[in-house]
Amino acid sequence: MAESTTAVGPHVAAPAIPAGRGPGGRVPGAGKDPGPDTGSGADLASATALQVLRTLDSGPRGLTDEAAEERLARFGENTPPDWRPPSWPRRVLRGLRDPFTAVLLGLGLVSAAIASWGTAGVIIFLVMVSCALCSLGEHRADRAVSRLRDLIATTATVLRRSGEDGPPVPREVPVDQLVPGDVVLLGPGEPVPADVRLLRATGLHVHQAALTGESAPVPKHPVDAPGPADGAPYLRPHLCFQGTSVTAGSGTAVVTATGARTHLATAHAGRHRRGPGAFQTSVRGVSLILVRFMLLTPPLVLMANAALRGRGLETLPFAMAVAVALTPEMLPVVVTTCLARGASLLARRHGVIVKRLPALHDLGAMEVLCLDKTGTLTQDRPVVDRALDAAGRDDPEVLGLAAVNAWWTLHLADLPLPDSLDEAILDAADEEEALRYEGVAALPFDPVRRLTTAVVLAPGRLGTHLLVVKGAVEAVLDRCVLADGERERLHALADQEAARGVRLLAIATAERRARLRDWTPADERGLTFRGFVTLRDAVTDTAADALRVLADRGVTVKVLTGDHPGTAARACRDLGLDVGGMLTADRVDAMTDEELAVAVRDTTVFARCTPEHKARIVAALRATGRTTGFLGDGANDLPALGAADVGICPRDAVHVARESADVVLGGPAGPDGPHSPGPKDLTGIGHALSAGRHASGNIAAYLRVTLSSNVGNVIAMLAVGVLLPFLPMLPAQVLVQNLCFDAAQLAFAYSPARRAAERRPAVLRPRDLLRFITGFGLLNAVADLATFGVLVGSFCGPGGWDDELVFHSGWFTENLLTQALVMVVLHTGRRTAEGTAGGGGRGVGPVGWAAGALAVAGLLLPLSPLGAALGMSALPVVYYLELAAVLSLYAVALVTVRKRYERRMAAREA
């Protein structure tokens, strides 16, 4: 049984000095420098309190200031190992891992080798801009996350002495200044500042959800002879760990591990490394196919010209230019700009921090979101559900008696704050009910009795004291006088209520003759059972709205929790989430990976999950081909955060979860901005989802428009190059054309969001994308070849199609006009039809203006001095009329094919 102590403020006094200490109550040698290694909490788990203190070279009066300074210099500050952001050169080099960026760099180097300096300079410039933008976005995210560390509690109460003979004085010191051997005082509402071993405790309950996932606080008390360490260290009652917090009671403990030696830091160091996300996998699949095509293009051009036209290496610059024309060289720039812009707006407007830019796209593509219930869907406190009499009927009198117990226990047992259960009861009950009684004495909770008792004067009953007992069902029923079969009936009623996912407290009373001597636990006998108070987990204020947003946007929610299945199901029902199928960890263990991949499709709740179970379930969901996110806030969520395509955590998650997550959700805006401390707020999920789908939609639109246009141009250019006695375009003209198109494509990063695009996951499927660009690319090639026919048929003869200047000018103009038309029809037209989030489709939009500017450049550039320098000349008016007819037919074909494509995609999704 835990010893009771006299309170000192919100803490307890120093423990009594065990036998075997030296003069002054100090373990011989206490306060000196410790041995070579103090070990960790796990190493000392089986030792007695005296052995622990001797190993740590400490005592119940704490360390001296001098010893604490020596140990701080030796063991370092009590902070988790900091994640070190990569250096700027490393960030830039990491950007070269993108396939297109690497190929562009290679093409730039080859262009430089053949003295095509203009092409080489432009390509290398684009590579540098892309790497710089990506590095800047990641740097901003790292800087924002580092500011979140200020939200962590920074002080702890520790016993320190000024000298060997000085008295121990409780002091508030920074948490990072704690060292092994410090004696700390724990009180309600305070975080456990390091891994500690309890020396003394009174009604101590610790919330370990951040480490274990269990939502209910667990009792903790000192154990004289712990015995061999078996099972998880979190289950041992005499050990508390950094990352947990005290919900009730108080205690005195000695610090056994700090900094990198704590269990929290060990979990951080062992977190799973995430593989490529959905976005990276999709883009890489498309990239590799296009890269192969690009690498084949120069040899094909060289061989075709050598075989049919007798041209040799003089066509190499043109072959390189054609390869560059096929390359979506703006892809890294557009992608990085889209993602960085979306991440910047999220951080500025909603306090949502995207630490890894591709994670924003993965958010937009997310089809399944796995949630850890405790701390995300539910708060870290219970609320009263019902008050029942012995027959199972609602009875407010039972709640009133529970409030009497909670109120007078709080005031008469010298507890600084009520525990979470008592606080829920007092919030739900009428305060005047408790004040009708006059308190006499109180017996506080301890983990052996599992009861609290308040002794009060019964109203209107002079000379009679009323014992109001509240506690665990089994403990209370064992002390009640019950008829035959009544005990079994009440246990069955309790089991029935527990199956609804609630926790139960039993209430009993007994009348005793008033007396002056102390009340003891021996008086808690012969009780009359009065009823049950049921409590459920309080859901977070914004969880229900967040789940509705996810459902409306086509995201399936799965709940992965360490709690009892009934508790998890109750929380889901309270939030309006259809429970559907349910699996427990033991059934998951019995399944193979293939069986689990089938089972996860129709299962909503996974209960009794360990961290390894969560990671395995997330991996099974990813194995089904669906982009999967995980939202958690504890150290026990680290494996699942690492296994998901995108890991998400609230901004008040534990340090290691924030460091491991890809996205950190902001809290509600406060006086100091969106990162102000406050209750958990999950509305950031909806904001992040919208931003991710907006960015993903723009990236997908860019890829469709650019690749279909590029593929069509290259096919036509290769065909015409074989038919003509000269090159269809000079390398410099191809380069300028690409620069004009590239500049226009930057508008995709600033295109407004489409409402229709936000209603479904923005999944980039390589096969669908390749089918799209092949179909529309061939259509583009037909338009180019039709223009070639116009040039041949209308300008045959001297100064006609065999005039290189005229042909190059006509081909150049047609290419830019068809590319502008593709931008309007395949993106702007669709946006106007669907409506934008900001204006219902009104206005041309950035992409429309960019397409207009591109068309103007195509018409005016051949007439300008730059056109003459590039080898182009003015075109006859009749060409523009015939070109307008070709483009009109091309626009009709584009619209027709686009509508058929969209109907087919809609039917497939339905």
C-alpha cells in the first residue's frame, strides 16, 4: 500500500529515510559523481529503491548543486536527440534525385559538350531553380517545426541542496537541467520530466497514452522488491517515463535516465524509415517511361537522317533539341512551386506545417486515413455518460452521491486537484448537492483498495455519519451486503454497460454512529449498494466535423487503438462513424500478410493494437494500392507514422511524433497566431486535404497538358524531319519555343482550386496518365501534320515549302498556337465548366492569361527582330486563315475527345 504524506503545496514532502543510510539520512557517497554509467530505467527496473539510490549515488534528500552541475556536464542536457536538418548543399544535391532533373542535367552537360551553349545554359538554370525552390520549402518547414518545441513544458520541481549538510529545498528548474540521481516531485497535471523510479506516492495515476495508446490513466505506486523484469516496462507500477503525465495524486521519484537514454528517445531513434510515397512512386513510374523514350530519341533521329537524307553528326544538335522538347523540363519547378505555395499558405493561414513537400501531394491523393483514437478523436479526459441505480435505471441521486464523495475527498484528503474521474463527476453534478452535506473525514484512493471514501454528516440525522464509497466495481461489491444472486446480477449489469464502451464506478453508502476516533479502511464494510456511474471518453470538439469532411471527400477512416474494442466502438458511435467490421490484435496476429490485406478493406476499428500492429495494418492498406495516411500523437505511433504514405500529428503531439510526422496540424488561431497553445483542433485535416488536392490537381493538369503537347510535337517533328530536305526547326528555334511554353506553364502553380477536384482523391496513376498523353499526343501530332500539309499545298514552289525561313516560321507559330489551345481546352475550359472554389468559374484565370500570352508570342515573334535572328520571317496572310481553320477543327476534336475521356473516367469511378 502506498504511504500517505503531508502535502507541501502541490507536491508531497520528501520520503522518510530508509534504514541503512548514513548520518543525516544520506546514502554513503550521495552527492558525489556517479559511476561510469548510471544505466537506464529498464536496467534498474528490478532493483529495490535502496539499490537504485546507491547505484545512482543519490539519496532521498536529492543532489547537491555541485553534484548536479558535474553530472550535467557529464551526461548532457535532458533533451531528446535533436533532429539535425540537412545542410544547404545536401538539400540541393537531394533535389537531383528527381528523374527528370537528373536527365535534364545530363542533357545540359551533353549540350555543353557539343558547344550548344544556349541550350546548356537554359537547362542548367532550370535545374538550379528547381533545386533551390525545393530546398527553400523544406528549410521553411524545418524552421516552423523547431518553433513548436516551445510548446513543451520546460520546468520540473526537484529537491536540491546547496551543500552536503544543507536541507533539501524544492526548486523549479528547467527540465533540460535534470540529471540522473535527481529527486523530483510529481503533482497532478504535470508531465513526467524524465524516466523515474518512484520512491513514494499517494493516489498517483499517470496517463501513458503517448507511449502505450491506452486512454485510461494507470495507477502507479512504489514497490520494495519489484522482482525480475518481464513484459513491457510501462506495465511496471513503480516506473514512470518521460512523455507521460500525472492525472491524479502525487509522488516523489528519483531520475534514472535522461536525454538519449530515456525510453522516449529510444523510440525516436528506432523509428521506421519511410519508403517512397505515393507521389514519388507515381511520378517516378511516368518518368522512367519518358526517360527511356527520351534516351532513344537522339539515336533514332541520327539514324533516320543518316539513312534517308545522308546527314550525319550535323543533326546531333537537332537531336538533342528534340530530346529536350520531349522533356517536361519545368516539371521540377512547377511541382516544387505548387507544393511550396500550398505549404506556405497552409502554414500562414491555418498553422499546418508541411515538413516534406511531396507529402502535400500525398495528402491530396490520400484514400485512407488511419487514426489513433486517444488524443486525436478523443480528449485526455472522461465525461459522465449515465448514473444508474441497482436495477439499471437512470438515477440522478447516484450521481449526487458520487459528487459528494469527489468533493469532500478533494477537500479533506489534502489533494491539490481532483483526478480526471472526479473532475468529470463534479462537472456533471449539481454543486449544491455536495454542499448539502458537511464533511467529516476522507480516505483517499490507493491502488490496493481501489476505493475512495468520504465521511459526511447525514442531513437531518443528528449523531449519524454517512460513508459514501466510490471505486472499482469489484472492490465495492466485495464490501456490500447483497442477497443471494444479487452480486452476480450486478456483475452482469456492469459487464453489459462495459460492453457499450464505458468505464464504470460503483457507488455504495453506509450509516455509522458518529464518533471522534479516526475512520480507517476497516470501516469500509457492510455497505449498501446504490448504483453505477458510467463514464466515456470525451471526443475532441472538432473531430466529428473533421470526419464528416473526410467522408464527403472520399476518404475512408480506419481507427487503430490500443483500447478495449468496446471503448473504441463507443467513441466511433459518438462521432457518427460507422463501426462496420472490427478486428482485435490477436486476430491480426493469426493472419498472414495476404489475409490481412483482404481483411483491412472492410474493417473500420482495430483494437488492442501495439505499435507493431498499427504499422503492419498501415502497410497492409498500402499493399492494396491505396494511398494511406496515419494520424497519431504519441511515441507508440512512430512505427505507423513511418509506415504510412503521409504521417500526420497534432501540433501538441509528443516531441518525437512531431519530428517523425510529415505534416503537423495547427491549433485554432489565438492571440499569438495559429500556433497558440490550446485544445486539440483537427480542422487542419480539412484544410490540408484541400491544399493537397489543389496542388495535386494543378500538377496533374500540368503533366497532362505538357506531356500530350510535347509527345505530339516530337512525333510530328520526327516524321516531318524525314520527309523534308532540311531540318523542320533549327535547334535555337526549338529552344526558344520550349522557353515560351515553359514560361506559360508556370501559371499552373497559381491556378485556383476546383470544387469538383476537391471531392475525390487526386491520385496520379501512371497508366491512366500515359493513356491520356498518348491519345491527346497523337491528336496533337495530327494537327501538326495537317499544318505541314497546308504549308506544302499552299506554298509549293519558289519561296514556298522548300523555303526554310517560311517553313520554320509557319511551324514555329503553329506549335505555340496548338500548345496554347491545349492549355485552354484541357485545363481552363474544364475549370470554367466545373467552377472554382473562389468564384464559380468566372474570369479567365492564370492559365487562360498565360495561354493568351503564348498565342501572342507565337504570332508576333516571327515578325520581330528576334525572329529574324532566329532564322524566321513574316508569313502570308492566307496562311493565318488556313491555320485558323486547322486550329478550329483541332479545337472541336479536342473538346469531343476530352468529354468522352471524362465520361469514361466518371463511369469508372462510379
